[in-house]
Amino acid sequence: MITYALTDSWTMTRRELARWGRRPVAVVVNLVFPVMLLLMFGYLVGGGRGVDGSYLDFLLPGMLALTMAFGLEGTMVAVTQDLDKGVVDRFRSLPMANGAVLVGRSAADMLQSVLGLAVLLTVAAALGWRPHGGPAAFLTAVGLLLLLRFAMLWIGIHLALVAGRPEMVQAVQILVWPAGFLSTAFASPGSMPGWLGTLVQWNPISHTAEAARGLFGPAGESGHVWAAAVWPLVLLAVFFPLAVRRFTRLSR
């Protein structure tokens, strides 16, 4: 049964990867956008109030965490389009595992997220940034970033299914912006009003950003690592079954 579900999910993943070749501009834009933000905040806008040391060392982990929260609309729109255009109805006539469409969508999104991380880290290295925590700390930071993306992805899929129509996804996607900017991605909570700093510190994106900063740092510090792991797992435990249940109900 598990092999059957994995095979169907991989088939759906390849279906999504085939779309990359048909819409290369969208793929490139998703990869370039976080690079533009990194350059803008690092060199044009500046910043770093309340930040000790290099602002690039502070900014990059925040940008990586923010990148994992942004760019969900492609998958969200695709899920609603499959339902809206009757594609899922055609899949139901095939001997396919329930949920394989969603798993395939999410797997393709995660592959693009890995590519996006690689591009952003390469640009940062060209700007002079270097990780200092060693290979194990580096891989742990990357793993936490991808875990955050996976959790945010299933939140996005569930919200897209609630929205119901592709044209409504853009309105739902806007909710990501305040959640992303109300974090420690660009500034230290010490530079904010007390109540706002407390709110920002509870943000799961902040925990992932802080964990990545510690792991990329000279000592490979493990502060915030547990919170950065637990928050996405809690979100997944809530939104993964909600998304699958709603998709099953809508595709009947």
C-alpha cells in the first residue's frame, strides 16, 4: 500500500516538474525574487538596528527563512486549478492513491525550494558571506529551513482549498506578508517596542531565522533549534490532515 502511494505521488511530482519547462519565466522569477530582497535590504535599504557584527551575517539567515514562507502561490493556484478544471475528477477514474496529487505538488515545490536555497546561498557566498559552524551545523540549518517550508506549504494548500478558486488565492497569499515581516528576518527584536518584540519572538519564522543564525555562526550554536523544529511539526500536525481531508471532500 505504501509503495503504491509513493509511486502515485512520484508520478504526480514528475507531472509538476514537467510544467517547469513550460513556464520557465515563473521558475526564474521565484528564484530571483529573494536574491533581489537580499541585495535591496543588504545594500540599498541598509538596516541592522540593534544588530551586533556584520549585517549580512544577520540578514542572510532571515532572508532564507523568509524565502521559505514566500512563493507559495504557485502551488496554491495549481491545487485550486486542478479542482476547478476537473483534472482531479479524471484522476479519480484511475487506480490512484488518495492524496497523491497533493503530495506530488508539495514534492515539486520542495525541490524548487532546495534550488532557491542553493541560489541564495551562492549569491551570499559571492558577496563574501561564509558559514562558520561546520558541515553538521550547516546541514542542520538547511534542514530546519526546509522543514519550515514544508509546514508553510501545507498551510498554504489548506488555505487555497478553503478559498476554493484560483482568483482568491492571491488574496489569501497576502496574509504571508505580515507574518513574514513580523519576524526577526530584518531586525533584532531589541530595536522594537517591547510588545512588538515579544510578538515577533513567538513567530515560527523568527525561531527558524534565529536557529539558522546560530548554526551558521562561529560556534554552530544550538539556540532556538528545538523551537525551530517543534513549531513546524505542530503546524504540520494541524494543517496536513486538514488539507487532505478537505481535498478529499472537494474531489468527491
